[in-house]
Amino acid sequence: MTTLLQTLEALERRPMRTFLTALGTALGIATIVALLAVSGGAQASASKFLNLGSSDLGLFQRDAADPTTSVLPLALVSELRHTRGIQAATPLVLLVGAVHRAPGAIAFGAYPDSFVTDRYVFLAGRMFTGDRQVAVGSGLAAQLHLQVGDTLTIAHHRLSVSGIYHMGVPEQDDGAVIAFGLAQKLAGKEGEATTVAVSLAPTVSRSEGIKTISRRFPGLLILGDGVNAPRTGVSGVLLSRLALVLAVIALVIGGVGVMNTMLMSVLERRTEFALLAAVGWSGPQIAMRVMAEGILTSIIGAGLGLLLGVVGAQLLVGLLGASEYVAPNVTAWDLGQALLVGVLLGVLGGMYPAWRAARLSPAKVLAER
Amino acid sequence: MPGSKVEVEELTRALDGKVVLRDVSFLIEPGELVALTGPSGSGKTTLLQLLGGLDRPTSGRIMVDDIAVHALRHPTRYRREVVGFVFQLHHLLPALTAQENVELPMVAAHVPRRERHERARELLDEVGLLSRAASLPSSLSGGERQRIAIARALAGQPRLILADEPTGSLDALATERIWELLASVRQRHGSTILIASHDRGLLQHVERNLAIREGVVFEQGLDANQSDPDAETPPPSGGDPHDHAPANA
Ligand SMILES: Nc1ncnc2c1ncn2[C@@H]1O[C@H](COP(=O)(O)OP(=O)(O)O)[C@@H](O)[C@H]1O
Ligand SMILES: [Mg+2]
């Protein structure tokens, strides 16, 4: 207790150094929090791209960086149609960042008579016909104050709003649907699709369907609604790996930052520790003092870093207009984890400097001028 | 508390291959106040650091009472309980007040808080700086800082006080006050005191002068005009030629 109070006092009397040390820690923690938040957000939002019925599956390219960059050959569609247990298959193109004035909206390219578009419920107007029309989701319509007959520009193409639909699925209600061929052209994906939606025959169970498809088309990532399919699909294979990489990078950057800060603050004060040794402080006593300061500083730093990280991640994602895909979703557990990591880094980062401080030869250091 | 007896025998210290102290032998009786004089670079700091357990000799023996200082593997207790060191640069911690600086050795010794405060204040009173107890070193004069450093050296109630050019950066008046303070400390506590300095004024306060030239230590008289480097080296146990006169001349 006495040590703690003394340590606090000592920190308080060196406000500038304490602040800088804490800031060093804070930047490390902020990096960790921001990257974790963004990657966690990406993970959480990945399975929202498609609304699929309980007997439907979405097929993506397995090694795509994220679902919107998936590329599948159109030939796959007819092959799927001739696969036993599959009732219908229809290709879709996802256009990201193409909707004028709504950078987060996704434009879906689809055939207007497919089983996917059949399910659209129109609040006003009807499904598009031809390449000059667009059907707009209720969320996007509200955001841009669109009504039937208005104009919406997608990838520099002026389209007339044919109808406004509501699906109850955020990604689609906040987006728009256009003709498949037009979307292909706008996306530069002639002969290709982003994803293929598949409807299973009523006689086939979902797990049977997944098994059949994955056996015949091993390069596909199969997403479904509910059960474990979406998780083991997008999050398991693509994004959690990405998130893991980001988290490791963040930990290394943050950890090195914290350790470096601690080491510098000890090296800078070698005379002080040599003096303590000279007046009878034992190695462990000096090490304890360094550790106590390190832990306190990193707690302060971790708090600051949490704030910087959360706010910074929100700002960054907002600035980049990527909020639809990687909405930072930071939970109390994330914060707790980050704080824990901060303190752990403080302890670990303080250990080597403390050991160094305790081993300084007082004769050498004190004789320097 | 009685002062320590210090016996040094054939002490040698080489630093980076250079012999800095060569075959040094001398004896200091308990309670003696001794000057260690010599030009800069002659080895004064090196010798005091060896005596204080801050450094280890290349060869030779240092006995302080019955402690074999040259062989101490863990000198912490020796530094804490036997020696008080006053450094050439005061080495006060800038973030601590005068009183907290004086308390530092007692923190290491686990002296209870209240007793620590009390003793620190007594010591500050003894060096005439009780009124500056709450001041930070940056607001003190050079002389005041050295007196705080002396109070800190006294905190462990040492039997042996080693002062390494404590007046190096002080003016004549402040220097004289430091000598008087150290002399009165010896009188009050009976500690053995060895002071390295090249201030000639120190010789009026001590009863013995060890001279050091290029790492060689020899006995030299107290005559302030004497500066003959060829005086003979004293025998390691040279009887008892010192009368214990009061320090203040
Ligand atoms: N760490 C060191 N490495 C090498 N030589 C040193 C070291 N420290 C001191 N010396 C040398 O030892 C000699 C004695 O130094 P010192 O004991 O500091 O003398 P003084 O205190 O009398 O000025 C000097 O010549 C100095 O250059
Ligand atoms: Mg010196």
C-alpha cells in the first residue's frame, strides 16, 4: 500500500514523463483495440450479405478475401441446376460502393424472375424491367428520399426507380436490385457472378445438400441461414483467419511499443536506480519499484488506449465509408480483454527493464557525469 | 554508535586493463576523521567505491570491522547498515522532496513509516535544513543539496561515512560549512569518516591525511603547504600514531 501511494506520488511529480510513457502504452493498446474492433466487426457483418430461405444456400468462391470479391464462372449455374437435389440456382452480382450518395449500399444484380427476386415484397411500384430501371430497398429509399419514378445513379448510370421493396434483411433493404446483365457490365464481370443462390428440393435436407455440393464443387464456400453453415463458412474460413492475423500484428506492434516505452523510461533513469542500490535497496526492491510504476503507467495508458482505439476505429471506418461492412462492434468483453492485455504488457514489458535496473553496477553509473 | 575500523591490504583495481589502484594498504582506526587527497584521476572515487561495497577489487582485502567487504557477494546489507555514502554529484532523486530523499535508505530497511518520518526530520534538523523538508532538490542551493545528501548518508546510522568530493561544486563558504558539518557528525555519532577532496581547507578539520597519486596511497602530514609526492608509504598496521583530538581546530 505504501509502495503504491509512493509510486503514485512519484508518477504525479513527473507528469510529463508519466504522460509520455502512458501515451506510448496507449498507442500500443489503441492499435490492438482498433484492429480487433474492425476485424471483429468484419467478422460479425460478413454473414449478412444474403437473405436466404431456410432451404437455400449461398455459394461463394472459397479463397476470396471477402464475400463481395468472390468470383464464380457462370457455367457453374447450369451444372448446379443439373445436380440432384437442387431445385433452382440463380447467379447474383454484388456491386459495392457503386450507389451514388450511399457508398455503403450494395447493388445486387439479379434476374427479375428468379426464385430470389420472386420473394421481394413491394411497398410501392414493382420489380425493375430492363437495363434502365432499379428496384430500391426501403432503407435506401428512406435514406435518399426516393420515390417511384425518381432517378438513382449507380456507377454513373442513371436509372429510374421502378419500385420500393422491403425484405427485413438489412443488407438488401439498404441496397438496390438491378438487371443481372447490367450489373455484370458495371462490375466488369462478364461471364461471371459473385455468388450463386441455390434452392434445395423439399426432399433434400440441408446438410445433405451441403454435403452433395461440397463434394461436387470443392472450391466453393457454402453459406446458409442459421445452423453453423455461415459461421464455419465466412467467419471460420475467411475472416477469422484475417482477424487472427490482424490481432497478432496488433499485439506485436502494441507489445513492442509498451516494452520499448518501459525500457526507455528505465534507461533514462539508470542513475536513480544505481543510487537506490548504493543506499541499500536490494535488487528485488528496485525491481518491484520499476514494476509498480510500469503497471500503474500501463493501466493509465490502457485506459487512454481503449478510448483512442474505440474512437479511432469508429472515425477511421466512418471516414473510409466502410461502416456497412466493418462496423466496429466493441463489447465490454473486448474492452476488458484490451485492459487485461495492457496490464499484462505492462508487467511483461516492465520485467526486462526491472531486471536491468536491478543489475546496474552502481559504481559505473554513479561515477558518470 | 562506535565507528568502524577499516583495514585495507594490497588492494588493486584494474579498469579496462588499466591499473587504477595499485597495492593499496592502510589502516583507519574507529572514529577517525581522515582526508583522502590527490589530483583528479588519481583513484579517489575508485577507492571509496571499493570501500563502500559499490565495486569489487581485482585483488586484495578490505576488512571493515569483521566484514570482508572484498568478498561480499550480496553487499546490499553492508551498504544499508554499515556505510553512508556522500557522492560527488549529490544524486538526490529529483522527484522526491528533501525529506523523502533522506528516507530512501530507511524504506529499503523497512523502517516503519512514522519512525522514518521522525528520524528523517531529526537528521534534517541536524544538517540545519528542517525548514526545507518539503522542498524538491531543484529548489535548493548546491550547498543545501549536499547537506541533504549528508543527512541521507546518516539515515542508516552508519559506522563508516565515505564522502567523495562533496564540495566539488561549492563555493568556499559552503565548503567550509560542509567540513564543519562532517566534523560535528563524527563528534556526535562517533562514526569513522573518510573524505576525498582536493580542498586544502579540509586538512584543518581532520587528524590524518592519506594522499593518493596515480593509484598509490601513502600517509601525508597535515601541513597545508606540503605537497611532496615522494613521502614514504605507511606500513599497513602502523601502531597508533594518531591522537584523537577534537576535530574543530
Ligand atoms: N569505468 C572505467 N573504465 C576505465 N577507466 C576508468 C573507469 N573509471 C575510472 N577510470 C580511470 O581510473 C582513474 C581513477 O579514476 P577516479 O577513481 O575517478 O579518480 P578521482 O576520483 O581521483 O578523480 C582515472 O584515470 C580514470 O580515467
Ligand atoms: Mg572522483
